Amino acid sequence: MTTDSTPKPDPNVETPVTHIPVLEPSSGIQLLLNPALDESQQHKLKALREHVQVQVLPETDDYHAKETAFLSDSTLQRYLRARKWDLESAKKQLDGSILWRRSYKPEMIDPKEVEPEVGILGKISPSHSLTGKMYLNGFDKHGRPTLYLKPRYENTKPSAAQIRNVVFNLERATRLMPEGVDNLNIIIDMAGSSMSTSPGVGISKQFLDVLGNHYPERLGVACIVHCECESRRIVMVLFMSYEDLVSSPWFFWPFFKVISPFIDPITRSKIKFVDPKHVYEPAKDSSKEHEWVSLFEYYTPEQLEKDFNGGINFKWDFEKYWQALLDKTGNPF
């Protein structure tokens, strides 16, 4: 693996604190374009289009416009790619998503509904009045928006509301995607988390189900930070090459071993581990089975938070973050 040449921020230079998330990509992003469709794939795309066209709600239905917007060629291609261009399999999965979206209406989740999940920490810690367990901030080199997950700030018990918050964030992330971008990244910072603040198996399985079934081909990479373990060998055995995780405490690994069977192979292949000993460069002993990575393989400093050696000195402030996000992505929808 080649050494990354991204300019690194000077740790001795103090950058001003900001409470406003970065909701625009840097100029000069390098789009990851999918290969042009061959003749067979074009025929399958046409067939899938014909299949869904007869199912679209009538124009008199209030949900018609949102459903037709969802059923774009880009969406159809994502479902076909996810099913390895198996037309019948793609039809079945897309049919399920159409029914789910009509019932769940993910793009119409009112921000006020998920505010308790986003902003109110309650009595968990008297030193915090607001949380920051899940939020959007920054883009990678390819223009993919970043969803941060910080389990240590968990403020609610496992419930359907937690999944609604996840879906709300996935939908808002799609609105931030520049033209030609279909994916988002996830950075999971496990530092300071505990068994009591980490999601249970049930919620994790629901999250994976929603992501895999209704947002196929949406995940770019998932970076896990602060993933500490006795040895890299144990990491490889337990994690089996999921995307990008940062700084995970001891209990993460047996937990992941439990949920790993529910993670499809495509998603697993996108999980990367951030090596705390190689902040700026990937570990030299990376193998094909599992890679320790540097976040700078994906990010420039101006799009990465200072806590991860980037240049954004972002400090969570619910009111300012929430207003900026809704101004950019729509309020209420």
C-alpha cells in the first residue's frame, strides 16, 4: 500500500472552535464513477424500470411525488448492483423497499420527532446538557458525507425511536450528496463507551436490516476508531473485515461477533479499522484479510474533526448544529 500524501495539520496550531458542521464538500472532489452499463445491464435496468412503473402510486396520492423521486435510475442501479445484477432478486428487494417507504415515509420524518434522540441527554451526566451521539459533519475526498456515531453519548434506551433517528440521518445524508455521489461514510468512535451506552444486539440488527434492505449500496466505508484489542489477529477473527471502526473498548469485539452473522458480505467488506498507532499512514503489515487504515486515506484535514487529527475543531452544540442541518437539508422536510 502506498503512503498517503495528504497534507497533515500542525498539531501545535490551535484552530478556532466551531459549532457549525461542514455540510459542503471541498472543491476538487474525485468522484468514484461506476463503470458504464453493458448491453445486458441496460436491458435489466429497463426491465426493472418497467416493473416498478406499474406499481407507482397515482398522481392523486399525496406520496406520489416522493415515490417517483425515489425511483430514479440511480436508485434502480443501486438495487441491481446490490443483487449482483440478478433482476428477479433486485425486483423483490425493491418491492420491499417501496412498501416500507410508503408505510415508514422516511423522507418525511419530522425533525421534532427525533430531537430527543439528537439533543437531550437527560440525567445520564450532569456535566452534559446536550448529546452528540450521531450527527453529520464533513465529506471525504470523493464527496461522500460523513455520519459520526459516538456511543458514549447515548441518551435513550433501545426503541423504535432510535431507528427513526438513524433513518432520519440517512435521509439527510442523501440530501447532502453532491451530483454523482451515491454513498456516505460512517465513523464510529468507540472511545469512552461502555456496555450501558452501547446499542444492544436487537437495535444493531434492526440498523443493519434497514441499511442493507432499504439503503443498498449507500455505504462507502465505515471507519471504526479506538478499537482496542489484545492483538490484530483477534480483531481479524472477530470482526471479519467490517468497514472502518475507531477506538473500540474490550466489550466491542464479543458484541460484534454476535451481530456479525447479520452483516452481509458486501457491507462487511466496507468496514475498516483505524490504527491508533498509525495516525497518518496505514500500518505496514496490513494484509488482504484485514486492513488497519489511516483516516487520511479517505479525508483531507479540512473535512475531518480535530479529535481524529483533522482540522475541524468541532464542539457539539445542539441548537447550532440542528439549525445548520435543517437550513441545509430542509425544515421540516
